[in-house]
Amino acid sequence: MLNEREAESCYLGQFIPLQYHHNMLMDANRMDNFKAAIQRQVFEGAKVLELGGGTGVLSWFAAQSAAKVYCVELNPDMVAEARRLLAKNRYGERVEVIHADAFEYLPPEPVDVVICEMIHVGMLREKQVEVIENFKNAMLLNSVTRCRYLSRKRW
Ligand SMILES: C[S@@+](CC[C@H](N)C(=O)[O-])C[C@H]1O[C@@H](n2cnc3c(N)ncnc32)[C@H](O)[C@@H]1O
């Protein structure tokens, strides 16, 4: 009989084992290139959203310039770890780690940059494409609803 968390992981089919995070962090080629890409895109004072934040390392790269980073992670162990690591590092306070499903979460304000690394192996297990697609549709719907609401208020 599975406990609630195991059942949740199975349902998602996408929680990667904890030791993979160690491997990802130790891969200098991976980390250097993500860091360079994030530094290139995230401007001073930007608002950033990361979907599937893991240890929070990419959010932390963004936080070197961003004013605010929303870091969404579903695995509760990773949420605790990200919060612990960010609290130890300069600019970590700019990152808010949110325990939520990236399929459902919408930030409370518009963001300038979205980071999502749920690639896994050939995107077969993690749901990068679906998560991004879902986010784009939800944001679009949200802004259309807001526009309608604002224009109604003006009348
Ligand atoms: C490949 S790891 C990358 C972690 C981190 N972004 C990095 O580059 O080190 C993807 C992360 O996405 C998380 N994840 C997978 N599906 C998710 C979902 N639906 N909502 C939120 N997080 C999710 C996993 O638990 C994992 O920590």
C-alpha cells in the first residue's frame, strides 16, 4: 500500500531521485551554461518565475540581478532543501520557494522571465513541454480576464 507521497509521485511519474540533484549540481558544463543563459536574460530588477526549482540553484542565479524570483517545486523534500540552501546564500531572500504544482501555479504578478528545466531524459518523464504550454495558456487567459474586468470597471 503506497503512502500519500508515494502515490503522488507515481501519479506524477516525474519526481527525480534526490541523488540526481547532486549529479546535476556537480556537472560544471551544465551549471556554467545555465548560469550564462540566466545572466544574459535576467536584467536588473526583473521579476522571474522558475517552474520545477529543485534545489533552487537556477532561481539563485536569477536572484543575482532579479528583484524577485518565484521558485515553484512540488517535491516537499526539495522545497525544504531549497529553502535551507537559499537562506545560507546572499540574495537568497529574493527567492520565494513555493510548494505547488507547476501545472497549476500562477505568480501573483506578471513576470519578465520564466525558467523551466524539466528536461530529464529527452523530456520523456518530466513534463517540460506540457508545463510551459499550460503556463502560457493560463497566463493568456488570466490577462484576458483581467482586461475584461478592467474594461468593465471603466464602464
Ligand atoms: C530536472 S530537475 C531541475 C531542478 C533545478 N531546476 C535545477 O536545474 O537544478 C526538475 C525539478 O522539477 C520538479 N518538478 C517536476 N514536476 C513538477 C511539477 N509538476 N511542479 C513543480 N515541480 C515539479 C522536480 O521535483 C525537480 O526538482
